[in-house]
Amino acid sequence: MPLALGREGHLLAVLLGFLQFFLNFNFVYAAEHYVTSGVVAVVFALLLVPNSAFAWLFLKHRITPRFLLGSAVAMTGVAFLFVNEMRHGAAAPKDVAIGIGLTVLGVLSASSPT
């Protein structure tokens, strides 16, 4: 099979690179101005959750109840981490919220269904 990309292949590659590399890394670097890199890393450990949700939404992959329960437990733990960061972190709660929002945008762009 030929390895040359057509126009659609190049457009898809540009979109994939833009979402998964350019936006993802810029959101992460911006988030680390507001929260510690450890918090950002823990949120990125949840990358499997949006990946699975997008696989269910676009590819009709099945999500098991066990996966949903495990995801809920993991997200609850991360939420407690956010509460602790807002209460006892070096940054103001507003800045922590901005950092968390940027991190979530980074996770979503890294798991984009291109």
C-alpha cells in the first residue's frame, strides 16, 4: 500500500497535531502557572475516562458498570485533591479553579476524537 497522504490525510494530521500537541501542551503549561505540576499530572492520570467516553460516543464501544464505578471513585479522589489545593494551596482559590479548568481543557484536547 502506498504511504503517501492525500489532502484529507494531511488535514487530519494537522488537526490531530493541533489538538493533541499544540493545544494540549499549551493548556498544560498555562495551568502550571496556577497549580502545581503534581496536580496537573494527577488530572492527566484520568485521561482514560474521556478516551473511553469518546470511544463510546463515536465508536460505540461498550463501557462496563465496573469501569464507571472505578472512574467515579477516581474522579472523587481528584475532586478531594482540588478541595485541598483550594483550601491549603499557595494560590488563591480563583487561581486554582483557573488552573484546574486549563488542565481539564488539556486533557480533553489530548483525548480528542480526530
